[in-house]
Amino acid sequence: MESRKLTGDAHLIVQQFLESQGYTDALAAFLREAAPVLEDIPKSLPTPKPLLETLSDIRMNQLHSQLGQLNMPSELEEQDFATPGNNTMPNEIGSIYKDIHSVNIILSRTASVSVAPAWQDLEANPEMTSKTVQALISAAADRTVKFTLLDQPHGDDQPGQVFKILQPHDGVALDIDFHPHHPELMLTSAMDKSAVLTNTITGQEHQKFKDHTKFVIRAKFAMDGAAIITGAHDKTVNIYKVKEDHNQSNGSLPTYVLDKTLNFKGAVEGMCVLPPSKNRSPTVVIGTRDDNYLHYVDLTTYNTVKYNMNVNKDDWVSFTPMEISASPHNEGRYLLVSTDSPAGRQILFRTDSALQLFDYYGVPTDGFSTPRHVWDGSGKYFYVTGNDNKIYCFSVGTQRVVGTLDGHTSVVRGLYMDHARNMLVSCSFDKTVRTWINASTVSASSCASPALHPSDSGDMALDH
């Protein structure tokens, strides 16, 4: 019976094709020769799909099958993904800072910062010119960048107190980075279209860059400090190099000159400086609006390689790569991209490749979201912000949400992972900065309450 139906469908498909293509002579011959079969087909049967549509479906299925095979992780990657995490990722509130800013907080991070010695330091050592303190640095809508003590007192200031306030810009700061070899050299970028280098010891501006014409959304040092990369909503990335006459041996702070401007199709949103690797030159990855490619830029030669983010390799733009970061545990062999897709899509790529290893879904997102993410130190988990004021924790290998960090009461605008402390830092439009630690490091007598709520997937047991 099924064979008879298939034969009938095949004849109807051929008849439709000949009619649609206007092959009148061939159609007449076909109707004459195939009359016994055509007359035996019940009129009540539904019309089969046209030949061209059927062939299109076959081609697409073949393509998806091929891509599925290409997207298979390597044996090394499979082993990495199959190795479970050890539940040491931050999962509990550490501290809540409510009094740093009285306005929306845009970003926050930690750093070992060089500052001027306090009078107590000079009494002990009159020759001291600077000291390093562990600080929480935050930027807010009031245009200030504030430094809050983390662990140890500094002069008369105690942990949790703001001890330094800077205003390097005429607009709100959007990004902060620190020189890898000069902890007193802070790089900021802002809504005032500028990027600024500030000496945190003196509090004075060291250098200002005014080469962009719109918000400078990203500003990063190269891993060796030899370059500064800035990305802006004017659709450009500027790369500054250390002046050739700079003498590093005398300990002076480097100055930079604009060396290259790169133009893109849309406003720059995501930018990631890849960690050092023996297999690649110093590289920055750029993601922009109105473009379905990730752009890998060699910081030495400026050669650019682009990889299509669409699995089927077309040029349809359906999302923007809002945040880009490299895995911390394997020389950056994976590249995580958070998108503004309404599906809340995060994509894990193999670095230096268009290969998509995994997709992650389940984070509330819309076209106006600015998702931010960070990896935990093991590379087994990552955190990403949702537009529901929560922070979602994903297992990289299982692709599942294993818990959420609850507490913020408004949009979570920034995330930072302090790998040395195994501490997550978040900031929000609720005017607070929060730190999150691992519950196993909190003593049983602590009054802190659990914050990472296990998901219903049962993927991971979380001890509280």
C-alpha cells in the first residue's frame, strides 16, 4: 500500500513540475503514458509537496547533517567537557556595598592598585613613594570612579570604605582596565568619546585619547601592555602603540600613539583580548552590530580574519555579539559570546574558528539587553546576566543552568571575576555592588544566606 502511495506521489510531483515549468510537449507525453497510474490515484489524497521544495528540504537536511558532524568537539574537547566541575564556583553572597554610589552603577571590578602612601606608611618608611592596595573599583552615572578598600586598612580608611575618588571623564565611564606591568596606570573609556590613562598614585591624567566620535564602549590593554585597543559606537577600533622612544628600563610610565584605525559595519559592542598562546600572535576579537562575523585582529601585523557566526554560513544578521571572552583555563581555546537574541542565546566557539561547540539558552533577554558574562576560574562554569535582575550560572559541559544568584533589585549592569580570590563582583542599577564567594569557604557561623539557587535540572548538587 505504501509503495503504491509513493508511486502515486511521484507521478503527481512530476506532473506539477512539468506544468510549473511550461514543458507542454513533455507534459502531454507524460499524461498519455502515465494515464493508468494517474487515473488510479484517489482524488481525496492531499497534493504532495512540489519537486523544488522537496529538493530544497533534502539539501538543507544534508547541510545540517554535515554541519552537525563538523561541529563535533575534538577528543580533547570532549574530555574537557565531560570532566565535571568541583562546585567551587562562587555561589553565596559575600558583601553588599550600598553606600559607594547614590546613582546607577555601570561597572565594577577588583584590582591591585598602586596609590600614594598614607601618613602612617611614611612614618614607618619616609622613603616610600607608593604602595599597593587591594581595591574594588566602580564607575557610576555620576561620572566618578571610586576606589573602595577590600581587605586591609589604608591609613585611616578601613575595608569597605571609599578611599579615592577620580573623575577622569566628562561623561560616564564605560570600561576600566589596568596596565599589566604598571599597576598605577588605569585605562578608562567613556560616553564623552574619549579614553584616558590616569596615574592612580598622583590622581592625575597621564594621557587622553580623543580620536573617536561616539561613545567609547571598550578599552583594553594588550596582554603585554604594548598596545591599547579602544572600540566605539562610531564603528571604529583604534589601536595605540607605545612610543618607540619610551625607555622601559627607567621605570617611567609608557605613553601611546595612535597606530591604526579599523572600520567596521556597525557599532562596536564586544571586544576580547585573547590570552597568550604559542599558537597565535597577540590578537583581539571584535564583535559589532549589523554584522554576522567575529573579527580576529593580529595586533602585530593588523591582519584580520573573520568568522561567520551563522551555522548555515549565510549573511543574515539576527543578533549582536554583546560580550566576548576567552576561556581562562586552557590558553583561551574557547570563545564565549553572549548575544542580544530574544532567545537568550550564548554561543561557545572554538577560538580561531567558526566552529560552534555549544549553544546555551534560558536567560531572559530582549533586543534592548546588554548581557554581560564571566567565566569561573576552572573554565567549567560561566555566569551571565538576565534582564530579570538575576545572574545565571551555566555548566559549560552540560549546557544547563545550574543555579541563579539572586539579590539585585534592578538591572545587573556589570560582572567581573576575581580569579585570585575566586570571587564574583556584580553591580547594578539598584546602586549596589555585591561580591559573591563559594559557600564552602564560609564558616558555619556565618550569617550570610545562600544565594545560588539550584535549578530544577538536577545537574549539580549545591551544598549550602
